[in-house]
Amino acid sequence: MQNTVVAGALLLLLGGMVWLGQAVDGRQAALYLLGGALGLVLYHAAFGFTSAWRVFIADRRGEGLRAQMVMLAIAVLLFFPVLSAGSLWGQPVQGFVSPVGVGMIFGAFIFGLGMQMGGGCASGTLYTAGGGSVRMVLTLGAFILGSTLGAAHLHWWAALPHLPPISVVQSWGVVPALMANLAAFAAIAGLTVLLERRRHGRLVTAPHPARRGMGRLLQGPWPILAGAVALALLNFATLALAGRPWGITSAFALWGSKMAMALGFDAANWPFWSSAPQQAALHGSVLNDITSVMDIGIIVGALLAAALAGRYAPKFRVPLRSAVAAVLGGVLLGYGARLAYGCNIGAYFSGIASGSLHGWVWMVAAFFGNVLGTFARPFFGLEVERVPRQTGC
């Protein structure tokens, strides 16, 4: 079975790339392939933001959080000089810099709660669904619904008190912004070391797998630090190809709004879709949408990775309480992402990489949401594990 799935995933990935190259253009084809690479990295490195925060909250194990700090450090070193210049290889580039306000903070908080209820973040939902998790398909469907509702309501939340978008790169300059961000990453990593040693007497790391060389490269699992480096580089590649960083959840609002229109709802008149580019996206093909093709690529790349690892085995029986949590968590994830101008990728990873103050505020608010969500998990029959699983989320 696994060989058949590998062949099918390769056909989807390479055939889809060729098709997009003909139907749209070469850049869109390259972005689809880049999405596939992201899915493979996320799966093989089990790079789950959700599980990393959960095991730290529950048992002070900080390996996953430290890997995130490494990822962010590499990203700002790559992004800040380029964003300050405003172009890369002659192409204009811009980061994700968004306002900080009441709605944004609330959105990040409920996104964090949804991470633990739904069992994954935005990237985690895509790659675990692609890897064969039926429960995460439920979360993904509810994620799309919540993101659509958030798009319909965003204008109300955006009118609440807020600060304008603030870029530390533009406000402080490249070098001071880099120094401040790198110091913050080091402080967070150092805090995880201190708390982990206080709890366990030592740093607890994941066991090393027996595979080596090409077998490990193709079949995984990869060290989480390798995943951190690869994700930072692939986000920078997204900036180079798309002219802006990696994002995920805007596509969910697009897909949901298109479905809403098909059902007779007047989504085209929601303020969220009022600008000319947004109208073009809503009425055009999803194949023209950068985020959509990358999201689909992530799912296919994770499918390929799961089959290469010999772990593609969907289980269709989902306990009722777990299914309820998946749906509730997915709605919170989608709604929160819209209010907060992004998810763990678009707001947290790419926001901080863009020098946005909003990215740091998102991280703090979402972390507290994760605390609440971690303690809520047992009420839905969900485990609060002490060691991250290879599945990542």
C-alpha cells in the first residue's frame, strides 16, 4: 500500500506542478512544489507548534520551543536586511506587518485555545491531515468554517481600539532590530533551559532514530533542529518567489467564502473582500492564489512523507468527544486567525520574521490560550502527553 501511495503522491506533486505551469505560470508551479517541500519537512521533522507548547506547559520540556527560536533567529537574519531594502533580486518584497488591538489579541488567544482543542495549528492541521489523520480532516473543515465566519465579522473587530502596524525594522533600523530580536530569542530559549533543568535535572531530548544517511533523509524522522533550519530557508524562498512571506489561513477564508457564495450567501459584499485584489481573488480561480496552491502542496508533500515513512494508515474511527473537540477547536482556529491577522505561520513565524510588533503580541496571547487549552484537553478525552510524539501535533 505504501508504495502505491508514494507513487500517487509523486504523481500529484509533479503532475500538479506541470499543470500549474501550463494553466497559470512557472512561478505558481514553483510555489506549489515549495508547498510540497514544506509538507515533507513538517512531517519528517514532526514540527508541531501545538505539541511543542503543550509539553512545555505540561512538563517544562522545551526542545520544541528552542527549535522555534532557532527557526526565528535564522529567519530574521535572512528577512530583515531584505525587507529593509524593499527588494530581492530586483523584485519588490514586503513583510506581514499588522495592527495590534483588542480584536487581534482576542483572536490570537482563541487561536491558541483552538490549537489544543483541535489538536494542531495551521501548518500542523495541513500536514497531519495530509499524513492520514482523519480527525485532523474534521479540524480542517471546521477551520475553514471558522475562517469564513471571521472574514464576515472582521470589520467589526478591526474597528475596536488598536495601534497602527509597527515594523521594528523600519522604526529602529536593521541592526538594532536584529539585536533586540536575537536577544529575545536567546532569553526565551534560556528560560526553557532553566525551567526544564529545574523540573528534570537535565535537558530532555528526543531519542535518536536508528536510520542514517539517505534512508533517514527520505523516510525520516529528522531532528527537529533540521526542521527548524529547513522551514526558515523555505520561508525565505517563499519571500523570494512570492514577494511576501509564507502564510496559510487566508486561503481558508477564500475557500469558505467561495463555498458560501455557492450556497447563496452574499460574501462578495463583506468588507473583508472589498478591495480590488480581494475581489479578484474571490471571483477568480484558486489556482491563481499563492496561499491556496502552497496549502495544497503542503498536504500532498505530507502525504508523500507519510508514505515514504511507511506510516500512511488512516483510521476512520474518531471518538465522539474527540470529534467534538476537533470541530470546536477548528472553528476557534479559523475565527481567531482572521481576527489576529494570521496564524502560527502568517502572524507568529512570518510576522516576527517581518519585524512586526504584532507577531510578538500574537505569540504571548496565543501562548496563554494554549495554557487554557492544555488544561481543557482531558475533558474531551485528549491526552496531555509529557513527551512530543513523532506525529508532531
